[in-house]
Amino acid sequence: MPDFKKVLKIFLCFLKLGLTAFGGPAMVAYIRELAVKQNKWLSEDSFRHGVAVCQSIPGATAMQAAAYAGLRAAGPAGALAAYTGFGLPAFVLMVVMAAVYGNAHDAAAVISAFKGLQVVVVALVANATINFGRSTIKKWQDWVLALGAAAYLAGHGSPIIAIVVSALAGLVIYRNIEFSKSPGDSTGSGTFMQNLGVPLLLVAVVAAGMVFLYFFDHKLFALSALMLKVDLFAFGGGYASVPLMLHEVVGSMHWMDSRTFMDGIALGQVTPGPIVITATFVGYLIAGLPGAVVGTISIFTPSFVILTGVVPYFDRFHGNEFFQRALRGVLVSFVGLLLAVTIQFSMALDWTLAQILIACAAFTAFRLKVDILWVVLAGAGLAAVIL
């Protein structure tokens, strides 16, 4: 049985941390401070192992790191408490902002502010593309795969197909590259039910929920299925979800245009939490508060289930050469996908000189590592005055 007092403490600690969780993956350092230094829920080595897990599976890295810390501290109940507490402030703030956006986005000052926010988003995604590329693109094979993925998405291809093909291509083009070996003996000592009982139960709950939504509200069912699919393929952190969500929400379902989707990303940057909280914005605009709840739960569920199931066996598959080849192919493809999204976002705007200057200033600020929150707020404020 879980220690409910400890689980409650985990929830409250991560709720407090979630109130200031700006900066996406940068929050991993604060999670380490909370879980390792302050509360001693796990060791330094265990936390480093957890970060490696989180970087190798889909989902927002900071959210996964919080769940991993909770899992090590108090089992699956602790993982759920950490996950929920860390993401709850972002969800609540995004619902409020989405509601205000829905009622006030036609006002002149708001229109000007969002024109500024949209160009900041272009700069933000361009900066993410460069950062992702610098850490991922190392050899000529990487360039070929990344540019191929970019060209395919620019030709209105499915990013999921690009990811799958890149994984398969990685098995071939990286066969002569040396990968690090994992020791492979620190996890997976429990029984089958001890290791996989909880993730299988979670899968059953998700399946039951999908059946209920299918008969209760088909739009909510479609929203949930879409967000589940996005999170399932979002390897490499929260930014990897952007091309996937953009393609599904704007390109396939036509629920909103690119500019509105960019507004959702911008609002996500003035709330704490990962960029995937844009799913809350999308859900709210589609189906109100029920849509926000369904969209949020769905965008976080697959990666949470995978985390609880993978941790006991991580050393075994992470040390597998075929897995590492495929994973590298997937991560490289996201560089190309983010590049294509940057171009698509840029082409969706009617650029003026003032917007170009704001975009250049924002991009420079991001390269200088100025906090995202301040760049977004400055961009909105400046645009409201001059646009």
C-alpha cells in the first residue's frame, strides 16, 4: 500500500515547484534539487539514470523527470502525484488564458499583442531547431536524414510517417557508428506483475476512457486520440510535439489555422510547464473545459505509462545497438521537422518591418539565453504599442 502521507507531500512539493516551472527542460535541475538534495527521495546516481530514461522515451523531459522522482520516492502513486502536481498550475493558467483569448482576441490591442507573440513564436521555434540541431547533427548521415524529413513535411507529408521511416533508416545508416554500452544489470529484478502490472492497468483505464468518449462525444474522442498519438511519437522532449500537433490540429483536422495555433504556443510560454500544454489551449477552443481536460490528460498519458513500464527494463533496451540506431534516426528527424515548422510558421504571417525587428530581437535574446517568459512578455508589450 502506498504511504499516503508521503504521496501527499510529493504532490504538494511538486505543486509548489510547478507554479514557477518556466523554462521547460531547464526545470530538471530544480527537480534534482527538490528530490535529491532537499528531500533525499533518491540518490544522485538514480536521478541521473532517470534523466537518461526520460531523454530516451517520448514526452516532455521535465514532466517525465518529475514522474520518475515520484516513482522512486513512493512508487506509482508517487509518480502520479508528482506528475499531477507539477503540471496542474500550467493547466489551470492555460484554461484561464484560453477563456480570455476566446472572448477578447478580436480587440485591437489584443490583436496587436498577438501579432508580436506570433513572431516571437517563430523565433522560439527557430532557436529550438538550432539547439536541437547542434546537439544532434554530427555526421553527414544526420544532415541527409534531417533535410529529408524537412522536405517531406514541407510537401505536406505526415510527421509520424517521417519519424517511423527515420527510425528504420537509422537502423541502416548508423550501422557503422559506435554507441555507448549500458551496464544492463541495475533494473528489472521484480516479477512481471510488479514491473508491468501498473502500466497494464493504466492502459486498460485509457482504453475504457476512449470507449466511453467514443459513445459520449465523438469530438472529444477524436481530440483524445489525436493527443495520445502526438505524445506517443514525441521523442526528444516537448518541442518534438510541435510539428506533430501542428500537422494534426491544423493540417489534418482543420480545427484552427496556423496563427491561432501559434497563439496557443505563445500563451503556453507565459504559463509554467512544458510547451505541450498547448494541448489545453487546443482542447478548450474545440470543446470548452471538457476539451481542455481531455486534451491535457491525453497529451501526458502515453509518456507517463511508458515511463512506468520502461524503468525496470531501461538498461536492457538502452544498451541495445538497434534501439540506439533507431532512436538516433528519430531524434535527427525532429531537427528537420522543426525546421519545416519554422518555415511554415514564417509563411503564415504577413510580415511588416516592425515584426521583422521584433523577431530578430527575440531570436537574439533566445540565443543569449534570456528567459523565455521575459522575451514573450516583452514581445507582446512592444507589439501592443507599435503594431
